[in-house]
Amino acid sequence: MKEIRDAGFGRLDGKRNVLYVHGFRSAGKSGTSQTIRRLMPEANVFSPDLPVDADEAVALLRKIGEKEKIDVVVGTSMGGMLAQKLRGVPKILVNPSFHVSRTFRKNMGRVSYFKPREDGATEFEITTETADGYERLEKSQFDGLTPEEREITIGVFGTNDDTVDCRDEFMEHYDKMMYFDGGHRLDEKAIEEVIVPAILTMA
């Protein structure tokens, strides 16, 4: 783990620093982030509202990762794809969506957020440029993977996910996989029985 810590990530004040990356149409105050905080009161859980622009979202996550010395990243759906861009830090990719641009192109125009945002925004606009930005990011999302990176990345998949199925693509690039009994979205049982133990193992 020395290589990871020297890259700028590491524990502060004896507490685990967890970065949660939400999915499409969600927000930092998602139910998953709040459940992780409740189940891990000893941890610092960072869960930002992601910018709509793909490059801006990745830049924000990298900034938080370096500033807060993040020990482990948990990304769900779209957040799983974005979490991949944080090289050198342990990652848990939950039902990762490796082709978010396709979802964006199916939802062009004004779209409502599922959860309230810190800035009070209730909706955002998806444009062709927005989708194009994600497509560019997707084309390079697996670039630079090393054996060390594969070793610190786990995919977690719902047994009944009928929204996104990127398991085969995940296994083309990684080899660590876990399952939970559920669909695309995490419920409290899955977080408690699968995600939190994975965080404790990796961080």
C-alpha cells in the first residue's frame, strides 16, 4: 500500500476517509451516503454534488481525493465509472455504468434531480455537448490500468439489476467481484452487509 499512500492518499487522525460518488440524477445527500455515515460514525464520509460536466466532475473528485487524503472510494452506477478515474486509491464500484453517455442521450433536455442539491437546484439540462463529454471520458476510462490498480478495485453487483449490466465488461479489466441480493440501487441491508465490510477491508 506504500505506493498508494505516497500518491497522496492516506488516513488522517486515525479515521477512515471515504469518498462516495453518486449516480445519475442523484446528489451528495443520497440515501446511500447518509446510510454509510450512520453505519460508520467513526469515518469521515465525503459525498459531493457532482457537476453535470464530465471533466468537471472528475476534476472535483481528484481535488477532494488529494485534499482529504481519501482511503477508499465508493461509486455507484455513473459514480462507479467516474470513480475509476481516481488512480492509486482503493475503489468499490457498485453496479458501475460504463456507458453513461447512452443514458444521457436518452434523456436530452431538462431532467429533475432525485435528491435536493446543496445549491438548491432541482433540475439540470442534458445537451449534446454533455453527452459527448461523457462519451470522450468513457473511451479512456480503462486506460492506464496496472496490476496494482486491479488489485485495489472491487466490483459489487446486484443479482437482480435490470437497469445496467456491465459485469462482463468489468471482468474484461478487473478480476475482483462481489454480489448483493438486490437490484440497481443499494438498500440498507446491502450497505450494511456488503459495502461497509468492503470499506473496512480495503481502507
